[in-house]
Amino acid sequence: MGRLAHNDDLLETLTRLCERNRIRCGFLQVIGAVQGAVIGYYDQKKKKYGRNIVLRQELEITSCLGNVSLKDGGIFVHAHVTLADERGKAFGGHLMPGTKVFAAEYVIRELKGTALVRKYDAVTGLYLWG
Ligand code: ZN
């Protein structure tokens, strides 16, 4: 567990932390605040992420949950966030690169055992655990 730095990219920094610590299987949680965020929404009919939702405002990370597994031979962090504005109004979705940390505290928990590997799933169009 630890603190992310001001201006860190939330997703990229979590991924780098897992890579540095060779965490291939685990889960994580983050609370804190961001200066802006980019989140995605998966269109189930088109089987792809629609246009990113770009939030250019200061927001609280009320919840960020994710998991760590393998994809294309590398460590892959999949995380979702719920972010709240000054009125408590919430936004949520799939965490994308471009979410800039104001201040944040993370916990990454490594799980022992065989790391799950993501493989393309034709039914959903997603890379799911095989
Ligand atoms: Zn997702």
C-alpha cells in the first residue's frame, strides 16, 4: 500500500507498480482525488468502447476497484472508478489512461497461484479470463 504522487496517471501508475513488484495476479483499491478523469463505457451491441467520457474537473475517487492479470504476455490492470463532484454527484466507468491524480492512496493485494490470462472472447468482444 502507498500513496500515488500528484500528477500521476492513475491507471499507468498502478500498472507500473504491479510491474515493478512483479504482481501478476491480485486486486487493488484506491481512494483519493483526481484533477480530471477519462473513463470508458463498453457498448455491448457494437462490442467496443464508445467515445471516452472526459471529465475536466476536480473529483473525489469514492471508489476505484481493479484486478491484475496477464494479457499479451504482460501485466494488465483492469480497474473501474466511481468519482464524485462537489455536489456528490457521481460518474463511473472503466478507468482509462489520462486520469490525473491529485492525491490518492492505494492498496494492491497480490494473490498466490497461477495468474489468469486474458484471451479474446468473440461473444463479448472483450479480453476475458480464459
Ligand atoms: Zn472494465
